[in-house]
Amino acid sequence: MFIMKEEKEGRGILQNLEIRYKRGDQDCQLAITRKNEARRKWLQHKIRASCELYHKKRNEANRMCAQKKKEWINETIRQIEENYKQNERRKFFSEIKKLKHQNTRLP
């Protein structure tokens, strides 16, 4: 329901994922914007240089977003472990439940 609502408002799938994972970093959004601009140029002028530029920007954006997601997952796991060590069982299990419901693949 959340994704459907956001799509009606004009948000893209990547923005929804960033909101869902709470890792919406400005660097990642900027890289995605640059990638999209390079793709538009490539689709308008199908030459090898624009194709190579698009693939370069796509790799940079994917690498950056994957790194941000990995950092977010590691931080979440650290928080879960800290809750367990401090004997805060309710927070521990609620954080695990949130992580499970987000269908997050762990590293």
C-alpha cells in the first residue's frame, strides 16, 4: 500500500526503497540523478561515448547505493546486538521483526 501511494504521488521505486530502509543519503540520490541524466542523453543520441558514460554512471550509482545499504544493515545489526547485551529484550525482538518485514538480505 505504501508503494502504491507513493507511486501515485510521482515518486520512483528507488526513492521508496530509500525511505523504507531509512538510508536516503544525498550522495546516493545525486548519483542516481546523474545516472538518469546520462541515460536520457544516451537514449536521445545513441553513440558509443554516451553509452559508455551511462554504464559508468550506472555502476557508480549501484555501487554507492549498495555500500549505503550495507552500512545501514551493519548499523542495524550493531544496534540489535547492543540491545541484546543490555538485556533490552523488547527492543531486541522488535528490531529483528522490523528487519524481517523489510525482506532485507543480510551480507
